[in-house]
Amino acid sequence: MAKQTEWKTETYGGVLNFLATAYIPAVHAAILTQAGLPFEGALVGAILTSIIGTFIAGLFNLPLLLLPGMGINALFTYTLVLQMGLSWQGALAVSFVSGALVVLLTVTKVARKLANAFPPIIHDGLTVGLGLFLILIGLEAAGIVSGGGGALLHIGDLGERPVQVAFLSLFVAILLFLKMGPSSFLWTIAFGVGLSAVMGTLDWTGEFALMPFFESFGTVFGNVSFAESASPIFLVAVGVLTLVLLIENISLIQNQTRAIGKDADAPKGLVAQGLSTMAGAMFGSSPTVSTVEVAAGISVGARGGIASFVTSGLYVVSLLLLPLFAIIPVTAIAPVLIIIGMMMFQNVKHLPLDNWEHAFPAILVIIMIPFTYSIVDGIGLGFVAYTMIVLFKKGYRSLSPVVGVLTVLFLVFFSLPVWL
């Protein structure tokens, strides 16, 4: 009887985890199109990455959700490709190498030491800065804000119907979130699609064909290029992405395994994350993270791999619904991005802003990520400011060697345009 109850609990947890994250593939694919990937191929790749990520977590007997990461996909698109100039195929190679390094560093127990050396104020500033970045991306994508008119940004044209749809969807999204939490995101997207249909802005031909999606995926699958691997930019990209993956996932996975009473299995979760990132790169996806939505399954008692297998199976089924994902307009996706950004922004409460020695580096990270459209620039300026303040106030003996090395690498990165 106890075994039957366990199966029911794990299955229910897996279903809840799927429902809480079913919005991710469409939102993720919409972001990757800005890097040059075709939407249909990126969508199939996101779902396959979700399938393999949750399946790998199940093999490690953990109820984790290793899915394409919000924020990380922004780093992939807007920093690695659009700002640093890598091709999307080269950026996938960066993802693959970073995933392999996460596995290697975890197995050799170096990952934990690197994470411990990372200044907490930079970590929290990074999360807040990523949140602001996602908010800006969502507002711009929906047309709620736009550039020009004598200002960097101003409110969008409220006379345009897509902007009206986006505004209404955003307000409804906020109300739904207050009532349901993150599980409201799927309903938010459904409302946005319905409202677009009513207001005549929905672009749908009425076709329901699966083959075009898999044909598009054929142009993405395995398209990982190491042609740019000898360039300094590629090496910097690998270093930054690996660092961000370690910092983000170590804290997430530690908290999640602690919540299910499996603290000692945190390294297994990090290895699974690295493996899923490598697989995702082959499928045309930016790196995975252990998403916070796993709290849905954990809250009802999911504790093992069965929940992950159930979620993986439901993502397999979702492949049959690909044409439905394709009709989702950006005005329905943008409100979800904005609210996810707001959730990440809440980490500002962890920052000791009353201490200027800590506040200056953190605020630099927070404001420079969205203002420069570059996560690398934001992190780098935060490191330089942090190192400068520590050396000025306390001397070099108080500076972590890891932080010192990273600061030097960022200074080299910032000086590259001078020498190249």
C-alpha cells in the first residue's frame, strides 16, 4: 500500500511539474530566434532538451527539472551572439564545452571551491540584473516600450492593437500570478492567445502539420561549430558561461536537494545539469538550469526519479502539440518574461545596500546588464569594482585568488577592442 501511495505521489508531482513549466519551450524558442535560430527548430530542440534533462534527473533518482534556463538563454542570445559576435552555432559549442566543464569540475570537487570563492554580492546582483534584463526584453518584444523619439526608451504606441493586447495580457498575468503563483503562466499564455484571436492580431493559417517543425529541427540538430574555438572571445564566453552555470545551479540544486532530504546528492544533480546542457547543445538549445518550478512537485511529496520520468513522458506527448505552440504570439509570451524577471528581481532584498563597499559592485552589475544588453559586461564591471574596493580598503591578502584571477581575465576582455 505504501508503495502504491509513493507511485501516486510521485506521478502527481511529475504532472504538476510539467504543468508548471509547459510555458518554457515556447518562451525559450522565442528568445533564441533573436540569435538566428528558426522558431520551429528551436521549439523542437527545447522540448527534446526538456525530455532528456528530466530523464537524466530521473536516472539520478532526483525530482529535478533540468530545462532550458530563463536568463541563461538571454545570455546566450544577447551576449554570446549579438554582443560578442559568435555565430549561434559557435554559441552552441560554448554551451557544450561549458556543460562538459561543469561535469568535470563537479567530479573533481573543484566546482564547490569556485562557488564558495564567488562574492555573494556579485551572485545576488547577477540574479537581479538578469531579472531586469528579462523585464526589458519582455517590454520591448511586446512593444510596451520602444526606442527613438529623442529618448533611449519611451512607452509604445497604444494605438496599435498588438500593444493593447500586450498591456491587457500583462495586467491579467499579474492578477493570475497573485492568485496562482508560477503555475499561472500557462493560463497567462492561453489568455494572451485568446485575446489576440478576439482582437484580430493572431497569425494562424489553420494548418496543423508536424512535419515542418521536424524539418526545421533538422537544420538545428547537431549544428555545433567549433570553428571559432581558437578565438579569445570563444574562450572568454566559455569561462563566463561556465561560471554563471556553476553559481546558478549550485545554489538552486543545493536548496532543492535539501528540501527533499537528499543533501548529499547535490553533486549528482550538478553532474546531471552538465550532461543535460551538453545534450541540449546538440539539440540546438542554450544551457539548462534546475528550475525553481520544481517546488510544485516537491510541495506535494515528490522525492525521487519517478516524478522526473513522468514529466519527461509528458514532454514527449507535447511534441504532438507543436503547431499549437507555434501560434502563440509574442504579446502572450512577453508578460510571462516580465513576471519571471520580477521574480528574479526580488533577490535585491538579499543585498546589503546599506554597506557601500558591497553596494557599489552589486549595483554596477544590476544596472549594467540591462543598460549594456550584456551579462558579461555587467559581471565584469562588478568584479573590477569589487576587487578595487577590497584592495583599497583591506589589502591584497583579503582578496580571494579566484576573484583576483577572474578580475584580471575580465580586464583582459575589456581591453581586447584596444588590441584587436
